[in-house]
Amino acid sequence: MKYKNGCIAFSLILFFHLFTCSRLFSQDSLTNNSFYSTALQHTVSIYRQAFGSQAALFNGPVYNNYIFPFKEGHPYFNADSLTIGSVIYENILYDSINMQYDEIADLLIVRNINGKIQLWGNRVSGFHLYNSDFVRLAGDSTATGQTDAAFYNLLYKGNITLLKRQIKVLREEVSSEVLRFVDQKDDYYIIKDGHWYNINSSKQFYRLMDNRKEVVKQFVKSNKLSFRKDRQNFLSRATVYYDSLK
């Protein structure tokens, strides 16, 4: 029993450490997850030696696919098909799982031999899918914008945290037939000193830079970053640079 508990503890510690190690990635390539992948494989090998069963993961309600086609867009993160990912469910790490993330319903879906199962959101601590890390957070009721308990894409974790909340909404248009579209909205948040800030403009971002604002502005200008043209790249690189100044 001690060995079993020890493996669980070690797996969780290392996996959560990976979620907080995004700042170790280079400023020019925040999506370079070679470190993450190597460490995760090591964690999983230890986990499988101790357990090997994934039965506990497949105990959620059946997930019903959308029964109608979409004229434009789809409900899922990145692609409308299942792919291999990993998830921490009820404090246990599961790897090599067929998964997809429904961004309309904010549900993580897994597949077993009988079909698709939707996981209980409050039992999922985080997951890794399409080279992206997601964490479930309660949000901040004092912040502006969408900060309900939900899955957030963890773009950077250091002295400050950068999160992305990608929200998809179903829209219908009725003419001779019902046409369905999926509209997408991306919200970005910075958590600094325990407070959430919804970032809708470069001005809002620079207000959080304290006395390093001019230095960060120079970095943005030198690297030709544009909040309007590529918000995620702007925020990711500028946030990493700001945090490096500390």
C-alpha cells in the first residue's frame, strides 16, 4: 500500500510541476513541449507499473454527439475528431486516452469500447491535448469577463499566469432550412498577485507592467508584435519577457 500511494503522489507532483514549468520553454516557442513530453512519459511509465487499469476513468454519463450538421465551425477544441491525450481525473493521471474537448458544453470527452463518455468537470484537475495544457479553475468573481469555474488553456505559469478561455457558442439561422454555425470568442486573463485581469487591449496589458512598461513596449516593438493581429503571440511573448525581467 505504501508503494502504491507513493507512486500516486510522485505522479501527481511531477504532473502538476509540468503545468507550472511553462516558463522554462523558450520565449520564441512556447509550444515547444519536448521537456513536457519527456517528463510525462517518465511519469506514465511509473504509474503503469503500479496500476495499469483505467476503469475508474470511464464511469461518467454517455456523451451524445450533435445530431445535426454545422454550416460553419465545430464544437471541439482544435479538431472535431478524437485524439490521444492525458488527463488527471480524481487525482489520478491517465495517459494515452482517446479524448476531445467540447468547447460549447465545456466538457472533456473520452472514448471506451462502448462509445463516448463525458467526464465530470469538477473531478478533472487538468488535461493535455493537441500540445496544449488545460487546468480547471474556479475563476475570480471580482474580475471582469468570463471567470466561472471552467477549463482554461494555460499559456504561461511563472510569477504571473497567462490563461486563455476559448468559448464557442451555437448560432442558428432560419430560412428555408435551419443553418447552424459555431461562433468563437477568445478571452485572455492574467493572474497577478492573486487577482484576475481580463485583457482586451494592449493598454490593459501595459497597465500591469509596473515600472517595466517602457522596457516591455520596446521588446514588443523590436519583435514586431501586434495585439490586434495576433493577440495570443503578443501576450505570450510579452508576458514571458516581462517575467524574465524580475
